Amino acid sequence: MQGKKTGGRVAGTPNRLTKELRTVLRDMIAAELDALPTTLEGLPPKERLDVVIKLLPFCLPKVNAVKSD
């Protein structure tokens, strides 16, 4: 016999801590994106290219090879 759950969050209600953490992370990422051009200018060309290559998957979708039958 199982008891009925009482109290706690209603189903579908986001966790307050998770919501706050997402807000903090979103603000931090926005600040870093604003500073990115200046940061890239200060890097040597090879490092700059490495950073750009690592960021590409977040900007462009991956292309899948198309096979013809």
C-alpha cells in the first residue's frame, strides 16, 4: 500500500535553484560573447583559429554525407 504524496512542488514546476543557476550561466555566457572579439584579437593566429574551430559546431549545423543509390 502506497501513501499519497503531499506537499512539495507541483509536477512541471521548475526547481528554483536550477532556474537561478541557468540565469547566472546565461548572464556569464552573454558577457563572454560580448568580450570574444577583443579576446580573439589578443591571441596568436594559431590559437585564434583553434578557438574559432571549436566554436563552429555551436554556430553551424553538421553536414551529413548524402549517399546516392
